[in-house]
Amino acid sequence: MRKLAFAGLAAITAAVLTTVGVASADPPPSSLVQVSNFGANPGALAMYTYTPSGLETGRPVVVALHGCTQSASDYYAHSGWPELADKWRFEVVFPQQSTANNSLKCFNWFSTADDTRGNGEAASVKSMVDKAIADHGSDRSRVYVTGLSAGGGMTADLLAAYPDVFAGGGINAGLPAQCATSVTQATNCQQNNQNLTPAQWASKVKAQYPGYGGPWPRVAIWQGTGDYTVYPVNGTELRDQWTAVHGVSQTPTSTQSLPGGTTLTNYADKVQLYSIAGMGHGTAVDPGTGATQCGSTGAYFLAGICSSYYTGVFWGLDKASGGTTTTATTPPTTTTTSTQPSGTCVNASNYAHTQAGRAHQSGGQTYANGSDQAMGLWNTFTTHALRETSPGYWVLADGQC
């Protein structure tokens, strides 16, 4: 068992703790369930899950990684992900770090023994994903990961190491993938501009899974302009890294003002950067019962805007795989046609359908040509049957060919 002191962060974290208080202690609430024996666990992490009552098969999975000094219980209680899971119908996995691995309970985002494909904590999280999918029949093409601070740094590393597993990421006050490989470098990454080009940042991602040719995860980046634990430059570097990975410009395609002094810059609907004016180090939440509100305030959970809600919408969690809005009382619906329809019928991946001209993609989502029926994520893993009912007009025909 490793006991990495993460000394470079300790002094900064101690200063923050004096102003925002100490995170709540374990054990987790009764509705947060620990899962034992979830498979290979080289990173010696604990697995907790939140499962909405009566969760249907074929639903998404969200992995939520806590920050330093926190626990799975803290992220469950304050982040807003459980209430969104109830509303939009998905499973939430909460990995938990221990002081035996890191004295401040930080995920070891700066250690190649833990943050690379097939190794340490990253491999343990992958086992948790596999366990959740096996237990609930979840949609393997709709798995997402998010985290705060060290959990945000590990989120970026997981997206780089497992782009074939995660369809999207949400990085809250986090750091670029593979920014550091030691504690000393970690402190430097937190506080300073690394002066790398977007292409250099992208190469750090692509080196984690050489030869990978599939779609890259869509990434939402959240950064407070008053964060002096993980400095705002990290948001810019994350933007540079993931736009370059996707091969899109660092010039925004749109800019929008949101609640809580938040400015959203969008990059070809592949990467989003949310900059929150004056916010310090933490996950942004917005307590309340409004349509866009969720979460509760606490240590490192700061009032302003519900980052979990906007991240979930960016990923498409508010939509069923068929494109319909999902609520707690309206499970996903599928579109079918008559029992014996006529016309050419083809069963293929969403990527193959677009390549063949039967469908098109926009913002990482796939739509049938002609009918514009939503087909889910644009990748090689999501498959549908399409039937051509008239020249160039395709409709969903799952189970019919």
C-alpha cells in the first residue's frame, strides 16, 4: 500500500481548509451502497454506488471522483449527481480513496503507477465501471466520468487512458491529463503555466493509448477565476489539450452567459469551458428545486451554478438513447415501425451509418437522414437498425432487420 504524502498540495490545502472547513467524515449514508469484490483492484480503492429505484437496463453510468480530504459520502451528499440520477435515470459510481494510498485522500493523478491504462487506481475505476454495467445492464456506450481537484486531474487521466470506455468527462478545478509525473511537478502544474502548445498537450493524451482510432470523449471544463489551489491557467490548458485532441480550433464557436457569473465558451460542441467569476476552489452547486438547480453547499461545494446539471445536459443524460427527454416517471422510449415494413434495412454502428450516408452527426450525436430521429452517440459501439422508407429517408428499425 502506497502512502504518498502529496506534500506540494498539503500547505495549500491546509490554507483552504481553514477558510471553508473540513469535509464531512465517513461512513456513507444508507442510500449509498458499498460494493465489495468488484474485480481487479490494483489501486486499493473502495467502490460505492447510488442506484435509482427500479433502474431500467440500458441506462448510462456516471463515475464521480471526490477531491482531496473528501469521501464518496461527501460527493454523494453535495454534488447533485444522485438527484439527477433519479430524474434522468442512470447509475452513479463513487470511487473512494484512502489515507493508506494518499495522506490527504487525493487520487494520485500525478503518478504513472496509478493514472495510466491498466495500472493502479485507473485500473480499479475501470473495474468499477465493468461491475456497474454487469450488475445493471447499463449502456456501455454512455459511460462518463467527472471529478473535483485531484479527482478532476484523475478524470482527465482516465479520459486519456480509456477513451474507449468514457464517452465524456467533466473536470472541476482539475488539471490537464499527464501534466505531472511526481509530487514536485504536481505543485508546479497546479500553480503555473506549463507553456505547452495545444499540440503538445494533445500528444500527452494520445500517448496513453497508442493506436487508438475511435471517437474521443467530449469534455466539460469548470474553473473558478478566484481559485488559488488549482490556478485558472489549468482551465485554459485543459481547453487547449482537448480541443487539439478533437482537432478543433481554440477559437470558440459560441459564447454564453449563465447563472452564477458563469461564462460558457463552446468549441465545436466537443469541448466546453465554464469560467466562474470570482469562485474559489470547489465544485459549483446551486441548491434549490428549479429545473437547472441541484446539489448543496459544503466544504469545496460552492454556491452559484449547478455544474453537474450543465455537464449532464452536455453529455446528453437528459435524453434517452432514442432522443426523448428522460424523467423519473417516463423511462426511455424507442421508436418502431409496423411489423413488416418495406424498404432496405441495415443494422450497423452509428459511425458506419454516417459513413454510408444513412445518417449524420452533430455535436457528437447521430441522427437518421430524412427523419432526423436521434440515434445516440456518434461512435462505433452504439448500433441501430435503419430502414429506408423512401429515397434518402431513413427511420429507426431496431429489431426489424
